[in-house]
Amino acid sequence: MNNMKRSAQRIFWLITLMFFLLLATMAKLTFFDRQEISSNAYNPRLNYVDNSVKRGNIRDSNGDILAESTGNDRKYLRSRMAAHITGYSSKGKTGVEAAENFELQTPHNEVLQRIQHIFSGTPVQGNDVVLTVDMDIQSVAGNVLGNKKGAIVVMEPSTGRIVALQAYPDFDPNTVAENWEMLRQDENSSLVNRATQGLYPPGSTFKVITALAAMESYSDWERFTYECTGQAVFENKVIHCYNNRVHGMVDMKKAIATSCNCYFAELAKRIGAENIRKKAEDFYFNENYPFVLTHSMSQVVLQKKSEENEIVETSIGQGKTLATPLHMAMVAATIANNGMMMKPYIVDHIQYYNGDVSKTTVPEKLKQVISVEESDIITDMMISCVTEGTGTAAQIYGIEVAGKTGTAENATGSDHSWFIGFAPAHDPQIAICVMIENANEGSAVPIAGKVLQAALEKYQ
């Protein structure tokens, strides 16, 4: 009898526990996860339109309207120039339209607004989403990029605030429904945001990570020099410097400035696969960092038993190493910010129909990736890249720029051109990444210089 009572009690408490767990789960879904669920790309309710609510506007950092509702139509006032940021709201939703769907479709003080609507006809208004993007800088980036396939990301190192996020090919968000079949089958993948979703071998821009791995794991890195003859054999892999350029005797600073592949390949042997992978993972490779827009995960494929050819290829940003332009902008911004990586963000705040501001984004630290001393050392090397190395086309009169160029081999076509950097070098206000697909060596560099200069003229 006692055993039956104990069994009944256990069952009772088990059912009670399950009941409260269910309540807790429902509460979490209702109060904490509802916005994330609302904006999830797999949520079919993204296609649902409540015509009784006028969808909120999307604005840039200056308050200028990028997207607004007129009747039942959605109008994109900056069209292609901001297409990959705003996204579209027909044939599903993408970009900010998807990420902030909950806010855009939710009226503040709904009861009061509906009463006002009954008596005065004033539309029930969803919340406005105000972005960090400055359309003046966004437009400069778009105009300089032109019809070159690629992406430009501009951000504030000390906060993670995205100032510009440009990508081409683009599309007109006003005509997505009419041109859907053409866009869906477009071989140029115009709907793909290359800034956040495009994965490319980062080429020599990755060498800053290899250099930082050496600073932490190879005690002799300061004294290590290498005689570059333009090419070298590592196991069964021949590593060439660009155009077999002979760099002679180089240390790390000169190797960064001249982008010497052979130096970094030899250095990588001494560092080892695990140390390179660990430092890359410190920078959020192989991990999904938080960002509101859809983005791809950068990757470094190295293991303890990786062969020498895999190690040396990875050290120069080739092989199976892949990164997005947004992520490489974050790498540059981290170095600029004394080694502290900030969470990237593109939504500044929510603005209600009555002008009140809510949910202002507070800059958030992700992690201290490198020490302040390491940041200073690699910054000095990146300055030499711009003053006397492969990045001279990024120079700005009167302002010291720190940067690193990259030319990434592409198995399906011409090389990709990269540049990451920041300025002013010793008081960084702006960090940048430029990536140009199938381009000539260095074509990303002058583009970076022009965009950096435009951004600094406005923000300094």
C-alpha cells in the first residue's frame, strides 16, 4: 500500500513538474522569443499582411525614409542603393523587412490608435525602424562599387555600428513581385547579399590572423626571418608570391607590407594547425556571431592532423578558408578597437508613431580577442602596408591609414581582390572591408581609400 502511495506521489510531482515546464516554455515563447519567431525566414506569417495596420517606415541614421507604405503597397525610396539592407516585402520578406517584421507591423498604444482611427480616420501606424546606416556613405560606396561584383562594409570599431553595407549585383525592391522568376533564376544571384552571405577565400587579409597566432604561440616570432625567392615547396604544395615576386630577406612587418606568401607559409609550419585554427576561432570563424541580418558562417578547416599543404594554404587565406566581407570588416574593427570585438548592429532604435524613441541599441562587447599590445604591433605593420607596401592606393592625404590587401585565388575564375583597414590608424573612427570578385590585383584598394575618405570627412 505504501509503495502504491509513493508511486502515486512521484507521478503527481512528475506531472506537476511537466505542467510548470510547459508554462515556462509558453511564457518564454510569448514574452522573450516572439520577435525572433516573428522575423524567422521559415515563419509563414511573414507573408501575412494586416491591412488594418500601416506598416512602419525604415529610416537611415539621418531620419530619411528608405521604405514606407502607401495604401497596400510598399515603396522603397532609395531603390537599389539600399536594396540589400531593406530587403523586400513581396514574395516573402528579406533584409530589415524580415528581421524587424514584428516592430514594423506592431502599433504602439494600439487601443488608443484604433480609437483615433474610428473618430478621425488616422491610420493605425506600425513602429518605424531607424538604422545605423548613413545613406550618404552608403551612396558613395554604391557609386564607387558601380557594376563591379562585390561588397563594401563600413563600421565604427568602438561600437560595432554599421555605417554602410553595400553589395552588387543588386535589385529593385519595388519590382520584386513582377520580376520574381527572372530574379529567382538570375545566374548573378542578385538577391544574395554578398556583404553578409557571400563566402570567399580571404586571401592575404587572413595573414593578420596568422601573424597574431604567431605572436601568441611562437616565442621566436620577432627574430624569425625568411629569404623569399618568389616561390617555395611545402610538402606537395608549391607556394608562389604574387607573380613570383622575390621579396628577399623579410621579417613579419615586411611580410605584411609586401604580402609575402612564402614567409607566412614557413611561419605557419612553426605555428602549427591547431594554433592557427584557435586564433581564427577567437575571431568567430567556425562560429555564428550574432547579427540581425541573414549571414553566413566563415570557416577555417584545420585539425591537429592536417597536412602541411593544408596548413600553409590556410595561413595565406586559401584552401578551404572562407569568409564574408562583413566578418573581415569585424576583424579589422577588432584590431582597431584595441583587440575588443564588438557585436555588429544595424538597427539603432525603434521610433513610435508619436515620435517617442524605444529600444535604442547599446553597443555590446563580444570578447577581447587580442591584447592591446598585440593590437598596437599589428596596427604598425598594417600602416607599413599602406605607406610603403601593397596598399599605397588606399592612402588619404593628411590621414594615416592601416590596412591589409589580399588577392585570393579563385578556382572558377579570376582572382578576388580584398582590402581591410581602418583610419585614422592611431585613433580609429572607421573600419572597412572591400571585396571585388574576379578582379585585378589591388582593385579593392583605391575603392577602400575613397570610401574611407568620404566617411571620415563626415564623421571627424
